[in-house]
Amino acid sequence: MHYHIILTERCNSHCKYCYEKSMKEFDNGLKEKFDFDLNVPCDSIVRGSKIAEFLKDGDILIFYGGEPLVNFAKMKEIIDEIVKSKKKINFCMQTNGKLLNEIPLIYVKRISKMLVSIDGDRIRTNNNRGWETYNLVLNNLIELREKGYGGEIVARMTLSFPDIFEQVNHLVGLIEKKIFDSIHWQIDAGFYKFDFNKKEFKRFVREYNKSIELLLDFWIDYMKKNKKVLKLYPFLGIFDSLYYNKKMKLQCGSGYANYTISTDGKLIACPIMGGIKNFYCGDLNKHEENLKEIHVIEPCTSCKHLDICGGRCLYSNYAKLWPEEGQRLICKTIQHLIDEIGERIPKIKELIEKKIVSEEDFEFERYFGPEIIP
């Protein structure tokens, strides 16, 4: 089982699509839809020994925030207790990367995979995430690599502009420099009520879909030229589902294969559902092991792409912050992505048959954080 654990709700960044938007989102109607728990603490009060007791051999624990490294003391406590327990737990982390240079290397090296927020090139990243964020994060990662960090580093993109081809290409250059290993992206759409603009988002969808086609052709050409499969998680996950004819639930695993330990020990379906009682699935303090499952509802359950998409986002599926026409536009990006990968399956099969790449080259781990459905 995969478990995200929220170490703190605090963050040392003021990103445009997170902090800035949340400051503009006042009356979104969610108080009428959800039952909020206003007593959830900002910082985790869950004892490391309780986490160690709860987890089983083979479980994956993903440190999450806010910015998890703002509360490194709690992370250290949890890691120390799990190491002491001698259970075989795999650690991962989602971070903005700004504080990586302040963390003792012995603890960083215990993290087998980390998702580091970067939105593409220097201009885009700094515009979204703050002045000189790009250089600060890259310098920290370069230093980690020089010190021998060999875990997977995933470039974690938030996409507010449609130029996915250009921005991913920039990050591919950082993969070739052995700074990053892989990339995923999440479209900044459907998470706030106030930011839907029909005209602007229709333009975004048109340009994004064209850019996705360019990126898919680049992905396949890269296989031919380099005999290597670039680890682009949305492509890998959808290809895997289509190629092996797998019927998928939510591709992120939220609410059935991936749960979140909130700051007070409640077990919830998804990291962004903290404090919403409707999505409580258990309680760490009550030693609950048979966790409640939560699945998507309409309109996702009637969609012909459901078996591949799985529903995109459990939170947005229930919150329905954008109007129906806005949600349909988001779905057009997903349907287009699935259809375009499906059209290219024969080309990829040919590369596999010719032994230019192998089926094993497309393998990846689900549920530890990278978005399959953007």
C-alpha cells in the first residue's frame, strides 16, 4: 500500500497556482458540499512510533506537505522509528527542493524517489514559483548528485500554459545531464472556482492538444534514435493501460491503493482532501486496517474513457468547482491524450519487435505521486 503523510500544511513558497490562487478563492460553495473538520492541526502530531507500528513490510511512505522539509524534525522522527522497527518500508517525498541542501545526507539518501517541483525552463519556473527558484532548486539537485544521491528524481510540473512540448523538451535536457530521471505534469484546471475563463481555456485546450501530438512524436523519435524510453509518466501510464488492455480505477490510486495520513492521524483518500470528513477512510489512532474505499462519481462513471482514465481527480470529481462546460474541456485534453497514444501503439509495437526498445523499458511504479492523467 502507498501512504502519503502530511508533515505540515506550511510552505516556504508562494506559487501562483497554489498560494496566490487560494488567496483569491473566497466563496466557492464547498462549505455546502463538504463537512469540514476545523480542528486539524497545521503540523503533524502523529508519533513516529505510531507510523512504524501501522505500516507493513513493503509499504511505501511518501512525505508530503505543504512543504514537508519545513517540518524535517517530524520526518526525521518517523524515519528513525521505522529504521528502528526494522520494517522494510520504501520512502518517497514530494518537495519544492528549496531546502534539500539543509537536510543531512544520510536522510536524503533514505528517500528512494523524490518529486521535485519545477515547471519547465528558468523563466517559466521563476514566473510561477518565485524569483531564482529555478537556479536554487537545480543547484541543490546537482549538489545531491555530486554527493552520490542515486534515487529517482521526478520533475513535477504544474502546467498553466499550453506549451507542454517546449517545456518538457527543456527538462529532457536536464534528464540527459543526469539531474532528473523522469517527468510528469498536472494541468492547472478545475481546482479553483474563480479561475474558469471559457474563451481562454478553449484556446489552452486547442494549443495543448497540438503540443501533446508534437511531444508524442518526439517521444517515439527519441526511442528510435537513442534506443531509450524517456520516462514521461502520463505517456507511460496510458501506454501501459492500452498496450496490456488493463482496466484502471483512478490512476493515482486515491481512495483504494493510495491513502493519506493527515496531521492528526486520520486516513483520508487524497492529500488535497485534508480536513474534509466526507473523505475520511480510517483512523491511524484506532489501528484501522480495513480502510474505506472511495470511487469517482458522475460524470466520470458514464465516460467511455473511464477504464483508461479512471476519473482524473477524485477531489475535483466531487467538488465540481468548474461548470460542466469547463469540465468537458478538461476531459477533451484527457480523451485526446488517450486517443493519440492509442494511435501510436502500432509504431511502438514495431520498435519493440525490432528490439530497439523492450517492454521492460516502459515499466514504472504507480501511486507514489506522479500524475498519469494530467
